[in-house]
Amino acid sequence: MIQSEMNDILMVLAVGVFADKKIHSSEIEVFIRSVSRIRLSEYDVPKVSEAKALTWFEMNKDDIRERFNGPRSEFDAWLIPILKRVEDHADKEALLHLLNMIFLADREVHNSERAMMVLIKRVWNLE
């Protein structure tokens, strides 16, 4: 159970790397450093090392990219249940902060990244 919860949290953060439809090394670096340094869940979920965060990203990036390249309705049907699962146990404020850091890593916040943040806040009732 803990592993699936952490997987969901990592998925939400990784979506931030892909939100502008480009993968910047600076965004990946922020993703890796961030997930290894903070507590992401209210549960006793161990921190993820930088090596494990990079391995997780490499193993999941093709799936995430495919979802971004597919129809928006299918993307939402995939992401919204993940967001709802994460909502129950994650530190949402910390995740939103990390997403903003990822968005800013390439020194530009794109419209697609703003739209992603709006979707996440809407699902989490944080508007």
C-alpha cells in the first residue's frame, strides 16, 4: 500500500515535468532533489533517494509522455483518479510548492503548466 501511495505522489510530480510538453533537465533535477528531501505523505512513507527517484522517473517517463500525447479526455480520466487518491494522504501544499518549483525550473511558466495547476487545485478543492 505504501509503495502505491508513493507511486501516485511521484506521478503527480512527474506530470509537472511534462506539463509544458518538453522535458528540461532542470525540471528533472528539481523533481529528483525535491522528492528525496521532503516528507510527501502524512503516512509513514520513507523518503525516496535521488537514485531511486531518477530510476522511477526513467521507468515511467514513456508512459507519462504517451498520456500527454493522447486525447485530453483520456489524460484526465487517468490523472484525476490519481489526484483523488493522493488527496487523502499527501501534503498537498508541499506538492503544489514542488510543482511550482518544477514549473519554474526552466525559468518560464507556460500556459499548459498554469492549466495543470488549475486542474489539480480544482480536484483538491483548493480554489
